[in-house]
Amino acid sequence: MTEVNFTVDSSGARYAGDEKKPLLWVLREDLGQTQTKFGCGAGLCGACSVYVDDKLVRSCVLPISTVQNKVVRTISGLDDELGQRLKAAWERFEVAQCGYCQPGFILASHRLLSQTPPGQSLKWESISNLCRCATYERMRRAIEAVHAERPSP
Ligand code: FES
Ligand code: FES
């Protein structure tokens, strides 16, 4: 039995149990945070993506013991200006179909835009998430719109 103290979207969280339990299942089962989704469970699809501190991770393969004293940010806590712009663009372009993969995609898009200064080309290959509804084209348009709207430094 291990005890892990961490933060989820500005709230303190505590877990006591198996140190190898994936962060995804601690979020969903122990903390009731079901906005982070289970897709493949093997680190492949990106549905379970969250930030841990400033690093985007696939929480289905991340043991809970690794987030001790760290800050986990889910789609619910993605409320900085870029996160708000992305969520608004997702609505504007009616990106979601079933919606299941979308939290992970928005987080991956947030990381892509965070790493791309305004005016520079987007490295699409950095997003390897999967969408079974094939909403890729609408996602691309939403991301490009947010990128184009960003003020130059
Ligand atoms: S559920 Fe984690 S990568 Fe697919
Ligand atoms: S919108 Fe349905 S899986 Fe992506």
C-alpha cells in the first residue's frame, strides 16, 4: 500500500493503494473524474491524455506513484487562454462526433500550439491520437484557426 498526494485541476487529491495502479483508473475510479477517457489502455490512442506538470502523458500506462506531489491537469482544468480558445474553436467547427476521443485531442492540440510560436508551421506528426469517428479534418481546421488567430509576439 502506497500513499500518493497530488493535485488534480487545482484541487488536492490523495490516493492510498497499489502503487502500480494507472493514473487513469485512479482518476476515474477513485476520484470520479470520468472526463478523462479509456480507449486502448496501452498508450496508443491518446484518449487518456492529461498533463502531469507540463508534460503531456498517457495516463493509462502511468503508475500513480509517479505523480507524487505533482499537478495533473485534465480537460476540465484546461482553462488558460489557449485552452479556452481551443474549446471554443471545437464548438465553432462542430468537431466532435461521438466525442469520446476529444478531451485527449484537445490536450494534444494544446501541447502542439504551446510548442509552436505564432506564424510557424505546425508539426502535425506530434499528434498521434486516434479518432474512430475520423473527425481529423474538422480538428485540423479548428487547430489551424486558433493558431492563425494568435497574436504575434
Ligand atoms: S487509453 Fe491511454 S493511450 Fe489509449
Ligand atoms: S469523435 Fe468519436 S472517437 Fe473521436
